[in-house]
Amino acid sequence: MNKSKAGLALGAVAAVGAIASWQAPAGEAAKHDYWPGREKVIPHVSGDRRFSGTYDNWKDEASIRAAKAKGLMSHEMNFKDFRWLEKSFDAWPVLEEGKEYFNQPNAAGKSCASCHGPDGEKLKGVYANLPRFNARLGKVVVGPTQIRACAKDYLGIDGWKENTRPNSVLDMYVAHLSDGRKVDVDVISPGPLKEAYERGKNLYFKRTGQFHFACASCHTPPTVGNYLRGQRPSTFFGDAAHYPIYHFPYTLPGDDLAHVFTLQHQIRSCQMLSRMSQGTEGSRSMVDIEVFLKASANGYPMSIPTQEYNMSTDYLKR
Ligand code: HEC
Ligand code: HEC
């Protein structure tokens, strides 16, 4: 689809948006149920080759530098030129804050550090393997849920739930301890993670909501790289390697101006903007989508902290 056709399609969608709830005409439901492409997906970042055709421009640092030297634009590097390659200066105070929470003693003098080492040294690398099946809780958990559970069950702190400032800031802090580690979420071996991945993939390609969009409607070609509400969506391969991300100036309710977008926040934000119903952070379907996204970054090194927006807006020009 070229840009003017994409514009027309969006116009049509806006018109449909006026109708309270949109339903596929009878007999059409099956045809429109899933956005195409699900069967081509593999749980590795190189799976992008089957979708966008830009992977060779961003598959590693040298490729990004070469692409930049050739004058390619950010969307031709899946935005990895800044969201992945450049560290965020503004996020450093957030990491400092996370470190304070991490070492902050409760009434009994215990902190996260009591079990996970000073400054979390025993948690190095673990974020690259999250989400993970937690046998104690009997379910697959994302970083924010694990942090909430540890705070509540091991430290008696009730308030560090998903989507609170301490939780999001700690999530970025813990993720930062895995900076440079290759994402590795095993969704090939049979078990709860694989099942979560398969469900998440289905959710990602399933059309839903008032606009009848799937996540994939925007995050796979032909929409990828084209303008949409003044932005260009990325392909879903590799994105999870730079989450949580510093997302100034945006916040979500509950985020408390920390400007940290955990992957759960980002999923909710897209659901909201594309008029799907928003999931509850840490719920099964939200975890499933995160497993799908994270496994789609398998093999790509984590880069934390980076920033959602480039200081230079040149990348928006073309
Ligand atoms: C009393 C010891 C204890 C304390 C205190 C504690 N944890 Fe944990 N943590 C654990 C155990 C045990 C696990 C294994 C999973 C479980 O039990 O839920 C774990 C798992 C984790 C994991 C996942 C590790 C992995 O390999 O997947 C993270 C991340 C984590 N904790 C962060 C924190 C943070 C942040 C805090 C402070 C809010 C904290 N923990 C406090 C014992 C503790
Ligand atoms: C209407 C189009 C649209 C739909 C539908 C949509 N998104 Fe997005 N998404 C965007 C745009 C636009 C951005 C921000 C621009 C960008 O990625 O560069 C974005 C950003 C993201 C990012 C962050 C990318 C990055 O590099 O930081 C993730 C992850 C994401 N979306 C996941 C999802 C998920 C999961 C769904 C389904 C629940 C979804 N999106 C549905 C348009 C959409």
C-alpha cells in the first residue's frame, strides 16, 4: 500500500470509529479474523527477514553504523539507530532511583539486596530470560509481576504493584542489569512458556476492537515504516530488547511521571490508541503478548536504558 492509500484506509477507519461497535458482516468473520502472516513468524529476531526486508540494516551494531553512513532513515533501521544503539542520558536518574528502592531496607532491615546481592549483582542477565515460568506462583510472569510478588511476599511491601512508580523504576533497574545480554526466552521446548507464546502470537494477529485492527495490522508491512498518527510503527522483531524504555514526555495513569514504559505499559498504550480494550497489566493475555514480543527479540542483545524519541526529529521528515 502506498502512502495515499494508507491515508485513505485510515480515513475509512476514522469513519468506522464513529459507530459504537463494529462487527464483520455475516460470513466475512472468518476471513477477517486474523491479519495475514501468522504462519511466517519464528521466535527469533532474524524472523524479520520474512517481513520487513530491513533486518540487514539493523541486525547488529556494525550494520546500523553502515546504514547510517549510507544516509538511511530510522524507519529503515527499525528505529534501532537510536532506540537501541544510543543510550538514554535522561534515564540515568531513573536508574539511580531504582537502585535506591532496591537497597531500601524495610522495617525488619531487609531489602531486595538481602537476597539478590548488593546492587542486584545476582540478578545480572536474568531479565534477558524474562518472562519466565515461576513454579512458586504457578504461572508465567513478567518483570513487574515478579517484582510485585517479591516485594509483597518476601518484604511485606504492599504498594509496589504493577504500574506504580517504584515497580516501573525497579523494572528498568533490574532490566539494566542485563544490558548487553542476548534475549533468550525458550518457547520451543514444550511447556507453559511455549503455550503462552502461541496464545500471544494469536492475540497479536487477531483483529479486535472498534477499528477491527490487530497489533499486526500496524506492525507488519505494508503499514510498517509508513506514517500513522504522525509516527511510523516498527516491526515487532527486536523491539522487546530495549524495554522498559524511557518515554518522556508521555506517562500513563499510575506511572506517576516516572516516564518509564515497561513493555506492559507499551502494549496497553497501543491498545488504547487503536481503540481495543486495554488489558490489565500482568494478566494472562497481557503476559502472553509480552512473551510473544520478547521471544521475537531472541538473539538480539538487550539495550537498557534507551529512549523512545530521538532528540533530533530528522527521522520524521521523510
Ligand atoms: C527473601 C528473599 C527475596 C527478597 C527480599 C526478594 N526476592 Fe526476588 N526472588 C527471590 C526468590 C526466591 C526468587 C525466585 C522466584 C520466586 O520465589 O518468586 C526471586 C526472583 C526474582 C526475580 C526473577 C529472577 C529470575 O531468575 O527469573 C527478580 C527480577 C527479583 N526476584 C527481583 C526482586 C526485587 C526487585 C526485590 C525487591 C523488591 C526482590 N526480588 C526481593 C527471593 C527474594
Ligand atoms: C493503529 C496502529 C497500531 C496498532 C493497531 C498497534 N500499534 Fe503498536 N505502535 C504503533 C505506533 C504508531 C507506535 C509508535 C511508533 C513506533 O513504533 O515507532 C507503536 C509502538 C509499539 C511498540 C514500541 C516499539 C518500539 O520500538 O519502542 C510496541 C512494543 C507495540 N507498539 C506493540 C503493539 C501491540 C502489542 C499491539 C496490539 C495490542 C499494537 N502495538 C497495536 C501503532 C500501532
